Amino acid sequence: MSDGTLHLPAAASLRRPLVLGPGARRAVILALLAAGWELYARWLGNSLLLPTFLETLGALWSETLNGELPQRVWASLEVLLTGYAIGIVLAAVITALAVLNRWGESLLSLLTSMFNPLPAIALLPIALLWFGIGSSSLVFVIVHAVLWPLALACHAGFRAVPPTLRMAGRNIGLSGPSYVFALLVPAALPSILSGLRLGWAFAWRTLIAAEMVFGASARSGGLGWFIFTNRAQLETANVFAGLLTVILIGLAVETLVFATLNRVTVRRWGQES
């Protein structure tokens, strides 16, 4: 009986499932998706319709070495960051007005009801008419894609701040911009980060779609233009290399930027639900 008791922990440890961290689980899932892609493409046997994962990696490496892909990526990111920054500033101004003034709240409610359901791509004809073919038109549609979901997320976060915390801020003399940025912004940070994530995703998708419609020119066009021109030339491996680049940039931003911000602010401050 004593022998059986001594062997129980060892037997239990053998039956204990292997627990992987979030990063390891994501790596396993990505590896399985890549393997499924490779196997299905080999079974299909038509590189014009679907190149294999290895062929796509080869095209990605080749276009990176010759400088074409980095140039397109930089052109897209330059426009994207400009529009994203402008959208953040405008969302901050409109949301601050909404929490400080009833007229500002009515303005935000009306504008978001009007423009938030409007797809940014639908504004492409107006952007072309006003700004012509170029980066200004792209920035315009990106600002529209970022502004409204971010403003709504910030306003919802501000409204969720407990009344007692608001009263405490008023009692210590906070008012105007100091009331917004010293009290409401830290308290509503989880909602603000969610809005920033959503705005980034909308901006990234809008930019790629807009560049596929008009890419400024073959010299200054971005990643969407790279995908479009290679599709027209039936360079399917390059098309998938461009799509894979879009995915990799999205994963990098989510992992290195937003996850880090969430870890050093929301999680550290105990605001994570």
C-alpha cells in the first residue's frame, strides 16, 4: 500500500497535460495553418490559383532583397501613420468636447450616427475630387476610418467612469482639459486601447483597399498597389507575398505595440477585467 502511495504523484505527473504559454500556442496554430496551406496548394497543383507556402516565402524573400517590397511597405506605413495620428487627435478633441459640454455630446452623437456607418471606401470618389490621386486622398479616407470608432470607444469609456471618481476629481479642483486627461483618460484606458486597436484595423484595411483602387503611381504606390499590379501581371506568388506581408505587419503591431501597451498600463494598474 505504501508503494502505491509513493507512485501516485509520479503517475499523476505523467497524466498532467502539457500547458503552453500564449506565445507558444499562437506559434503552433500558425505552424498548423502554414502546413495546411502547403498541403492544400500541393494537392491543388496550380500555382496560378494558389502558390504553396514555400513558393510564397520565396517570392517574399526575393521581393525583399530587390528592395521592391520594403519600398512599398514604407510608402503604406508613412501614409497610414499620418492618417492614424490625425484621426487620434480629432477623436480626442471631439470626445473631450462631448464630456465637457452638452452641445459637444450632441455633436458627437450626431456625427457618429451620420458618418460611422459610412464605409471609408465609399469616400474614395470624393477624396479623388477634392485632393486628386495621391497620398492626401489616402490620408483622408484613413482619418475617416479611424475617427468614428475611436471616438465612440473613448466616449463609452468616459461614460463608464464611476460617479464617485468624477466627484473626487471635481473636489480636488480638476476641470476642463485637466479633468479629461488627468482623470477620465486613465480611468477609461481599457476602452481607449480597444478603440485604438479597432481604429488601427480599420485604417489598415482601408489603406490596402484604397491603394488597390488608386495607388498614387507606380513609383509612390504602397503595398496595396504592389498587390494590384502583381495580380494584373499574374504573379500570384507575389500577390500572396504582399498579402502575407499585410498579415505579418498586423501581427507585429498587435504583439509589439498594443499587447505591450496593455501589459504596462491596463494589466499593471489592475484595470483588466
